[in-house]
Amino acid sequence: MSLITHLNRKHGVRPVVIGISALELARLLRHSATWLSAKRDLRLTFMRPFYRRRRAIIGQVCQVLSNHLAGAGTAAIIGLEWPWRHWTVVNGVTATRLALLDSSGDPYLTLRRRPRNSERQRRLLRPGEVFLPQTL
């Protein structure tokens, strides 16, 4: 059974085209952890280092992402604000940008406060929606 089907059956979630909330993503990760434990003998854990914090300095977020991604069996899932609510996966961090594995095809997220090119506005990273999963 797919994760989204499980979520819909158990919690009556709105259609996926609208997106999922951070709470729903946490539920999916917990369900995935149960499946991985039973079927693959893997332990999936995750933490949300900026949970319930409305703001965080981007340097802090990048340092936490970089430290986490340096470990084995890690990933980083982050929520973005613009141009639409969107989840993406971070697979690398530099001083100026985050490398992404993103369904929109964007290879990176620029960390500049004000972009020079007004046509391409920066998507705002949401620190409260930083998930750091790891398999053991």
C-alpha cells in the first residue's frame, strides 16, 4: 500500500494535489519507519531541529543541514514557501546555496537574501519544516 493511501485511510487527508502538511509528513515518516523495520530490518529516525521556531538564522539552518548530511544514511527534507508550498530534498550545502533533488527540476536553492535577478525570486526556506531522517 502506498504511503499516501495509508495516510488517506488513517487520517482522512485532503487530496495530494493540495499538498501535505508538516504533521502529515511526520506521520508518513513514522509509517515508513514501521515498514522499514518490519520488511528491511532498518531503523528510520528523524528529527526536526527547528520545530516550533518561526525564525532561524539561515546560517544556523545550513550548519545543521551540513552536519546532518555528513553522516551515513541521511537525508534532509525541507519545506519551501515560494512560489507555492513545496517539499524538496537537500543533498548538499555550500555557503551560497542548497543542492536539491527536486520534482520541479531546480538543481539548487540560492541562499541570497535579495536575488539580483527579479524574474527568479528566491523560494523561502521554512526552518520549522526541516526534517532530518536517518537510517541505521
